[in-house]
Amino acid sequence: MANKRIPVIAGNWKMNKVRDEALQFIYSVNQEVPSKELVETVICASDVLLRCLVKRQGDELRIGAQNVHYEEFGAFTGETSPRVLETTGVTYVIIGHSERREMFNETDETVNKKLHTALKYHLTPIVCVGESLSIREAGTTNDYVRSQVVNAYKGVSAKNALLTIVAYEPIWAIGTGKTATPEQAEDTILSIRNVLAELYGNDVSERIRILYGGSVNTSNIEVLIAKPNIDGALVGGASLDPASFLALVTAAVRK
Ligand code: PGA
């Protein structure tokens, strides 16, 4: 069953790259990205760059946003409407990244609202969950992540759950160079799949892609992706360089 899930490599550029750098990147990877039947390749850039990337994306590359507001329009200064993303040609959106949870007061409740919104506007949500170092050290990671998943998916139908992607990103591994071991990542990702099975049944949970994120690079992608439940990666730092990004995508094809 597991080998039926198409792997996903999603680059999260965070607040990096000016327009010229983004264009240079896209021109150098466009022709090299493998078929989306082998791997889904996504770049999540800052909002200002999205239109210029969408206009120049090759057939196999997809462009995503890093956040979305849960309302369509209104008095939400500084926020981005899901309609604007949809009409810009964006097809993915990261929801509930730990940097947004920690620095911009995102909660399980806003993550849930944004998940519903993304689905309504045909944006493939990449729902981020993950524990802090103190939770990892206390041995309660899987309980903590379980509650993040249950809260995120409240009111989401099985049909819609199938359209989502989960990214397990331990906070202590993000941008630190300290990757979870493949065993730690697989263990928590399996526990996430079990939660999804409780919510939606095995058939659905076996078809939802669950990614690992946190200091993924060209040296550790192979061992991570070799794990049966790890369906790809959400990648920050190592997605900024075209050669490194393409190497990650190529590694995922071999899954
Ligand atoms: P990193 O970031 O790969 O630089 O650790 C991952 C992320 O924040 O999604």
C-alpha cells in the first residue's frame, strides 16, 4: 500500500530570496524536475514572489504559499486571502508551521480553520505538526502530536482528508542542523498515520502523504525517505540552492 503514495518534496523558502534570485532558481530547475507522477515538487515562497513564480513554473513544478487567512475577504490588514492565492495560480499552502505557531500566535483552532479554508479554495494544505525539545525529552511527543492532528482535522471529511498532506517537523530539528533520527521520524509519523486511521479508517490513512521536516539535506534524505511511512520532506535551508533542491527531489523519485 505504502508504495502507492507519490512522494512530495516541498521547499519552504521562508522569508528568503528577492525576485531575481527566485527567477534564477526557477529557470535552473524547471527543466530538471521529474514527472509529478514520480514525485510532487513544490516551492513555497513569500507572497510577493508567487505570481512571478506561477507565471514561469515548468509543467512539473508547483508553487505554494507559506500561510493563508481563513476568511475570504475582510478587514485583516496584512493577511492574504485564499481567493487571491487561488486566482494567482498557487496550488499548495503550508498551514501551521511551527514558526507561525510560535511567533505569530497560530493555534490548533486557527490551523483547523485554515485547513477548511485551503480545501474550499482548492489549495493542497501541508499541515505542520511537531513537538518542542522539552516535549521530546519528556517522552510525550506522540500524545502531543496526536492532539495537534485531531484538532487540525476537526470537521474535515474523509474525502477532503485525502487531499491533504501532513508534515511532521520537530521544532528542535528546524534550522538547527539537528535532524531527528530516521527511527524517531518514522515512529512519530507512524503514530500520525495511526491517528488518521482512527479518524478516517485504514484505507484513507494509507493514502495520505506524511512528510518529515527539520534539517533535511542531501546527506540525510536517503535514510529518511527509505522509511516506509515517510513520504517526502518539507525542506527549508536545503531548498534554497537549485542543485541541492534537485538532489532531494531525485532522491525522492527512488523511493
Ligand atoms: P529546515 O526548515 O529544513 O531549514 O530545518 C524546515 C522547515 O522549517 O520547514
